[in-house]
Amino acid sequence: MAIVYHHEQQEDIDKLEKFNKNFQWFRDHYYELHTKYKDEYVVINDSKIIDHDVDYERLIINRLKPRFTVGTIREFFIGKIYGDE
């Protein structure tokens, strides 16, 4: 028996899958990112860094919100690169 999703449910599933791919890319490349983005938050979309900043609120409010919709931002993975790794 096939599972049938409503359009909105499928969109949510697609966003979650994209988020998970971005998170996996972050995990796979963490040590490479550490040398360039130490002590910063990085925003990952489609397996690329699209923005970064040391200040999380500034990154979200001043840099991401003006450029992207909230729905799109939910697909991104935002992670912190810690300096003492």
C-alpha cells in the first residue's frame, strides 16, 4: 500500500530531507571548515557555505531574513564551528 501525502506534507518532507543533507555535509566537512570559520556560525545550503558570522543573531536577523523567506531558511543548516577543536 502506497502512502499518499498532501501537498503541504510533501513540502515539509522535502524541506526536512534538504535540511538533513545540509547537516550531513556539515558533519562530513567539519574539520575542513574549522580552519576557515573557527568560532563562527556557518549557514549551509545545497552543500555550500552561503554565509557566516561570529554573531548568531546578526547572522539571522541582519543577513538571512532580508534575503530569504522563513520557509527557505528552515531548509538551511546553521552550525557553530568551535575554536578549540
